[in-house]
Amino acid sequence: MGQPVAVEEKPGHAPAVVRFETNRSLTGQGHESFARASEARGNRPAAVLAARLFGSGQVSRVHVYGNIVTATLAPGATQAGLDAIVRDLYQYWKPGMQPPSVEELMAQVPKSAAPAATGDSGAPASSDPNLAKIPPALLARSQAALAKARAKQG
């Protein structure tokens, strides 16, 4: 799942520099430079891409401007495989991957985030397990609308 990024690899201004031109902007109109992996923090596309490029062990610097990614190769490294890292930036599922089960996903939810039986809205508790999946505020609003509709009907 996800959409591959179209990538065109081009030589840089020096032998240790490689440029990638993509079919989408990764930074808008801003420049983002990363001199080391610790600087590539956050979930911005440029930071995620820089972290992945540093993780390959082949890159010592990354600069992203709009749809241009410039990577400086680490000493002795080659550019082999770097285009695939850029292309797969938005690939969330790859062939052979198994999505997590509902039980695995629910195990990751903190206990404090689980809805209570009555919730903060004062909505009555129910034995229906599906009601626990509805946010308490939405459930209370729905129940109030239902009660109002029933009152109008007589």
C-alpha cells in the first residue's frame, strides 16, 4: 500500500554526491539539511527520508529542497540502492508483509485511552461490546438525539 515516488537519479557536482529528482515536493519551498542521523527527527517527509538514507550506512549528508534530494556518500560507499529508499518513502506495505491483527493493535493502545463503561459523558453502561468502541462524547450526543426524536414521536 502507499504510492511509490518516481525518482530520477542524476550525478552531483562531485563524484561523492548523488542527486535524486522526485515527482513530488518533500519540503515545499524550504531547504532542509541533515549533517548526521541525529538531526533527522520527526515525521516530516524530508526528515524521514534522511533518517532512512543515514540508516543505509552509505550517506554522510542529506539536503532536501522541494523535489530534489542531494546525498553525499560516506567514504567508500556507493549509491547502489539509494534510489529504492527514495522511491519507497511512502510505501507502507510491501509484498509479503502481514498486517497486524486486531489483538496486536489493541495491545498497543494504552489502558488510559480505553473507553470506560459509562464514560465522562454520563451515558448509561451497556452490555453491548460494540458501544465500548464509540467515543463517549459521540455516544452521548447520539443517545440524546435519539431520546429527543422518541419524545417528539410520543
